[in-house]
Amino acid sequence: MLSSNEIRKQFIDFFEKKKHKAVPSAPVIPIDDPTLLFTNAGMNQFKNIFLGQKKPEYLRVVNSQKCIRAGGKHNDLEEVGKDGYHHTFFEMLGNWSFGDYYKKEAITWAWELLTEIWKMPKDKLYATVHKTDEEAYELWKTETDINPDHIEYHEDKDNFWEMGATGPCGPCSEIHMDRGEEFCNLKHLENHKCKVNGDCHRFFELWNLVFIQYNRGKDGKLTPLANKFVDTGAGFERIVQVLQNKKSNYDTDLFQPIIQKISEMSEIEYFADDRGTSHRVISDHIRALTFALADGGMPSNEGRGYVLRRILRRAARHGRLLHLKKPFLYILVDTVVELMSHHYSELKERQAHIKLVIKTEEERFNLTLDNGISKFEEIKHNQLEIISDFLSRKDTLNWMKQLEKLRENYANNEAIKQMTKLIDNFANSEVMKQMKESMIQAKKLSEVYANNDTIKQMTKLAENFTNSEFMKQMKESVTQTKKLSEIYVNSDAIKQMKKLADDFANSEIMEQMKESMIQAKKLSKSLTIPGSNAFQLYDTFGFPLDLTKIMAEEKGLEVDVEGFQKEMEKQKIRGRESKNFDMKTSKISQLGLSTSIKTRFVGYQQHSIKTRIVKHYVDEEKKVVIVLEETPFYAESGGQVADIGEISNDGFKVKITEVQKENDVYFHFGKLVSGVINSEDVFAEIDKENRKNIAGNHTATHLLHKALREILGKHVQQKGSFVSPDHLRFDFTHFQQVSQRELVLIERIVNNKIRECIPLKIEIKEIKEARKEGAIALFGEKYDEKVRVVSIGDYSKELCGGTHLNFTGEIGFFKMTSESSIAAGIRRIEAITGFAAEKYVKILEDEIDEIGRFLNTPQFKIMEKMKKIISENKELHLKIRGFRIKSSGSKMDELIKQAPIINDIKVAAAKIKVSNPNEMRQIGDQLRDKLKSGIGVLIAETNGKVGILAIVTKDLTNKYHAGKIAGKIAEIVGGKGGGRPDMAMAGGKDVSKIDEAIKKVKEIIKEI
């Protein structure tokens, strides 16, 4: 039996012999196509060739493309695991011709590979062609030895390929396999017929040969293309299934090692039926995650990152169904890498990174899941309580019984019996027979009418029919029917029926039924988890909607998906409203600029220029917006803040504080310092020192980015930045906190590069050339054909439009001030440079000096001294606590002696002083031991909050519950809590009500 690796190699080798160039798979995370969530087809990387936007490097190409379909238009996520062929991750084997060979070669080579190389049974293969593609039909018939009866014409739906509503398109020819009757899943349906492109699983598609020969215009018209293309795709997993003679993709060597590992970890055997759903889901999802993370994907809360997080959490949830409660997915990465790295070497290179990301996500999700499950159980309990309450209500049971009685009365009612007899008599009466006969005659008449040639014959026929015996019978039947209806209306049966209906409508039971219908409506709602609750699970606990749906289904409940979507929309609206309204935007609209106006930016070369004002606006507070013909001011962009400076002439001066760019127009915002703005030439000058500080921080950001990738790994990608004159901020992908050791190394590398005083080089290049040279681009950013490349010697090369220094040495000094998490998988480093960094270090030194003087210790011995002080402090606290607990013993004796008797039970309640909840528990234990039999309540103020401890001795827990007592007391002090029947703790916010709470303990005990 061929292995999957051998099958993939055979496919590529076959087409290489046919003079195809084997090209690597594109990443599953698209590099420069923002329209795609994931690479979902082999043709994605060649799209620009089909669109005529790029010349092909090779005319014939072959590859195996990694694909993910788990979001957007192509989304198989919900179907995965339910059958043997749906996947989120799959491989697409493909061969392409860019204006070279066409239909004949595509068809004959596909047939050759399937039947000669792979020896698939010819009698089991079918070929479909588009209903208009006679050329392809004839090629199949004459150039292959397929059974001619197995060549079928099909409609657009199955055999016409389109990239979109407009653009390249063409007919396609699909190759299908008949797997045999046993694969039909619709045998139970009457009149079902198995067929190619049918509804059952007997036939499935192996290979699609697309012939791109037209361009569809906006008017829908098809125009032949000058160059014709071939684009084929064969589902690798299905090919492997056939060649390994398996019934499901999951039975092949692509999945079985993963499934066996899952069974080994869970100690639950795999079955190919519904019992194996979780095994299939996990084995599929771990493949998708491994490949996506290897190609630069990261779980997050938006876009493709959210889809990856959803896939991971869905797999983790199915692990729970197999009793895998600890992180386990990351362990399966090794199996995936072992299976797939033979062809995809990047998996081996990034294996450690993939495992760490998945493990970190699993650990986070497990915490979330535990909290979320508790919340879900609370929601479920509330819903089921409503159902239980409804079904146990007396009036519900009452009307259900009466309804059953009514049904029996109705069945035995004399009026009903008479009514039934009357209907039976009418059905078998002579008049009914005559009416049936008249219908037959009418049918004959319509046939004669339809076949008659002349109006005369029709007229004569109509007259004969009108005067015929049949017509007389027809009239008689109508008369009898009329009489029958009169009898029917006046009969006793009908009167009895009407009376019965009136009595029922006005009866008590009808009122109960109306009420029950209202309750039933509420009941149906209670069987559904409200959208607001589902959204809370999503928003607060990170539960994807599909996870909530799965858990709900397990409990026989549904989820209000529409309500969930409404809550999502509300959140989006809140997000939009929470953004500050930008007054600058309203000023921009007031300028009424022509769309042809553009500002020429000269700030890379010049810091001050003479230019002209195109438009300006001044408000009552002398706030100004100015548009210049040319400007040296850098506008806020790419995370870099704008320049500041002045615009002036002899008649006025404006201090510029911000610059924004929109459609190549630069808007300079500021304050009119003096004079009145005029239309004469002006002098525009930036603050050079401010620009230098910004440039220093921006250049340092590039050094930091490179150092991060060196120390943490190539997976580090920029996710955002902020560059100002005072400091810099850099957000990047990383799965865990950057260690102190790593931070030291990163900072050292940056400062070493600063000391090397490396020259910067700035060039304008073709984007293709820049990428070939290894220039780093912002992930997901769309660039023009010409890009600005900033190189720092041979060390760093990035696409960047910002301002920079000439040499790294001009930065002076780099100091990191913080490292933190801003989102799952996203870290943030903040830093300062130059004089700001020196000043920061000086402040730290002064602080250390001050501490040393305070401790009367040299700087290098401060840590040793601090450890000693902390250790001594702990010892003292322990001693104090021991004294307090000891002294509380005698206080407890006094408290018990004075405790009142309530309901024949001793109740000891007091306000105490403690330093923490632990101490409170210890004093509570003392009180319980001394009480022997009774109830104790202790209340204390700790750190501005109220702490409550309630204890009930074991002999009284059948009557009193400590958790309920603590909860009632907590309500008084503005809090809540609960616990075990014998001991419970609670808390509150209002310390002013502690005395009131102590006084009310007696009342609470009496009530309980």
C-alpha cells in the first residue's frame, strides 16, 4: 500500500516529467491578499496571473497546496467530525498551464495518472463536462478509454468555474468515482437514485480540471481570453483514501497516527461512527493549527486569529468530552510534524514555537472554560427551573387533565357521531356518484376541446353538451347538493356541535387554556438560552457561540442565535460611539477642498521651505487648519507622530501641533499666535530637535524588532507601534512573557548596534525586489508597487515610510522601561532613547542611592539587606498572629459565657480584629471547639472591607446552614457569600454597618 508521502511525491514527479516546475506551497496565512482569511485553494497564489496583473515565471507549474477552510464564504468548521471527508485543513494537488497546453493534455494526463500510474479501476470513474463544452466531451470520448456512458453533461452549478461576479471564468471537467452502493447514505428514501453530483455519498469528486477561457464583463457577457489557462485541483485526502482502500479520509495514514495518539492519551477507543466524532474533530483541528501557526498565524480576538482560537477551543472542548482535562493538544503537534515535515520542512523548524503557543492557549482556555462552565451551569439551572416550575404548577396539571377529559367527551359526543355518519352517507350517496361521473365527462370534454380544429365544431359540441342527459344530471346533482347543505345546517348534530363549541369557549377550562398558552410560550423560551447569556459567555468567558451551542444541545436546550447577534451588534455600536469625536474631521469637511488638490511632501530632504497656503480655516478660539502646496511636516502615519513647528510670514504666526494626511492632502492643525492669516507666501519650518528625537526612536524601533526576532524567534511579527519624541512602544506576536534574561539580551543587542554607529540607507524599490532581498513588511499591510526600504547596514531591512537618523550612533542610548501583555499572544515593550534614557537611568541611580542611605547599606548590598528585613518582618508577623490567636482564646471563653440562647441554641456573635482571612478561620476553629454545640458568627474589618465567618457545629447542620447565615449577614453590609453547612465565609463593602450586622444575628437565626 502506498503511503501518503509516496502518493504526493508521485503526483509531483509525474508532472515534473511533463515539464512542469514544482513550486512550494504558499503559506496558509496569505501574505499579500487582504481579501482572503486563509489560503483556501491551489489557485490563490496564481490569482494575479489569471487577472493579467502579473507575468508567469513558468508556463507549467505543479504543487501540493496547504489550504484552510474555516471562515468566510468557504467554511467547513461546523461539519468537521460528523462525516469522513470534511476538514478545516487539507491539501490540494494541482497542475497549471499559463497559456501553454490546454484541454487535451489536461484530460489525458489526468486519466493517465489515475488509471496507469495509480491503477484506479476505469469502470468506477466518471467524467462530467459543462453542458456547452462539446470539445471536452469529445476529448474524453476519443483521447481516453473511459466508458462513453460515463461521460455526462452537467449544468453551471457543478461544471462552470468563476473567480467572482466578473473576471476570468470557464467550463470545468470533473472526475468522479463510484464507491459502490454500500456508501449510499440515502437508501432509506423512497425513489432515491444514486448519481454523479447527487445527494448521497456513493459518488465523490476526485479531481477538477478548470479551463479558463473567458472573461465575464459587468454586463455578464463572456469574451474569449487571448491566453487560455488550465487550473486543476485534486483533493489529496480523498486520493489517499482511494489508493489506501479506506472508507473514510480519517482511516488513512494522514490521520490514524494522530487518532491513535488521542486514544492512547484518553484511554478511549476510536470508532468510525458517531462515537468517534471527538477523535475526528481533534485530529483535523490539530493539523490546521500546526500549519497555521507555522505560517505566522497567532490566536487572537479578531480576524483570522479569532478563527484559529475558535478552532483550538473547539478541539480542547472535544478533548473534555474524552476526559482530557489537562492541556493535550500541544503534545499532538509532534505527531503532526512527524507525519508532514517530510514535505513541509517549516513544521520542523517551528515545532517548539507551535507547541508553546498551543500549550499557552490551552492553559488559558482551561481557566476560562472552568469559570465559563460554572456560569453556563448557572444559566442552564435557571432555565430548567422555569420548566420544572411550569410543569409542577397546579393549574397546569389541572387544565391538562381537563383537556384529556374534553378529548374523551368529544370522541363520545352524539353530535360528533351524527356528523360523522352524515359525512359517510353523503360520500356514498347517489349524488356523489353522479358528481364523480360528471367530472369524468368534463375531462373527456376538455380532451375533445383541445384536439378540435375549428370553432364551428367547438360550438356544436358545446350546444350538444349543454342539452345532453349528462348536463341534466349535473343540474340535478347541484340541486341535491343545495338541499343537503340546508339539511346539514339545520340538523340537530350541527346545533349540538355549535352548543358544545360555545360552552367550551366560555368555560373555565378555556380560561385556563389561555393562561396555559401564555405559560407555554414562556416555557418554550425557557428551553432556549437567551442571546444575552450566550453573549456574556462569549464576551466575558471567551466561549465561542458554537461551544455554547454544543453544551446547550447536550442538555436538550437551544441557543437564541438571533439574540446573540443583536448583542454583538450592540457592542460594535458601543465601540463606535466610545471613540472620541474628532473635531478635526469636521474642520476638514468645512474646507470644501477640490479632490484634485494634493500636498507635496518634501520633509525627508528639507526641514524648512517657502510655500503657499491653498486653504485655511480659523475658528473663534483661534484654532487653525492649514493646507499647503508643499510641506516639510511629516503627517501622523504608521505609528509615528506628526512633526510640530511653525507656519508664518510677516503678517501672522501659527504654532503647528499636529498634522494629518487624507487622500494625499496634508492638514496642519495649530493655534494662531499672532496676526491675521493671509494668502501670501509663507515660511513652513519643523522643530528640528523634536524631529531628531522622533527619528531616533523610530530607528531604535527597527533595531528592537530585529533583536526580538534574533532572541525570541522568527515568529515575532510587528502588530503595532507608537513613535514619539519622548518614547517608543512596540507591539509584537509572542506566546508568553519575555523573561528577564531575554530582555537583558535584547537591550544589549540594541545598544551594541548603536555603539557600532551603523549607517542607514534609504532606497525606493519595486516591492518584489525588496521582498526578495528579505525586507520585512508589516503583516497584512497593502503596499504600492514602489516601496521605501530602510536598511541599517546588513543588520535590518524594513519597508517603512517614517523618518530616521543617518547613523545608529546618533540614538545615543536605548533603555527598555516595561514589557507587558496587551492581548493573548501579543506583547508590548516600551522604551526610551538618548537624553531621556540617560535621565531615566539617573533617576533610578538616585533612588538606589536614597534606599542605600536609608538602609545604611552600600548599593551592592541593598538586596541582601532587603531579604534580611523581609525575613525578619515575616517572623514578627507570625509571632504577632500567634499572640493574637492565643489572646483570642480567652476572649472566646468570655464570648461563649455571655452568648444568648435562641431557639434552645447558644449563639455567639462578635466583632474581632484580624489581619487576614486565614487568621479569622483559625479563631473560628477555636470558637467551634469551645462551643461544643451552637452557632458562631465573627465579623471583622480588614483592609477597608468586611469579613464574615459563620460556623455551625456538626450536631446542628441538619437544621441550620452556615452558608445561608453568612449570606444573610453579608446582605446587611452590602456584600454576598456562602459556603458549607458547617462553615462559611462572606464579604461586604460597608464597614459602617458591622455593628448593625452583629445586632441582627439573633433575628436571622430566629427566621431560619
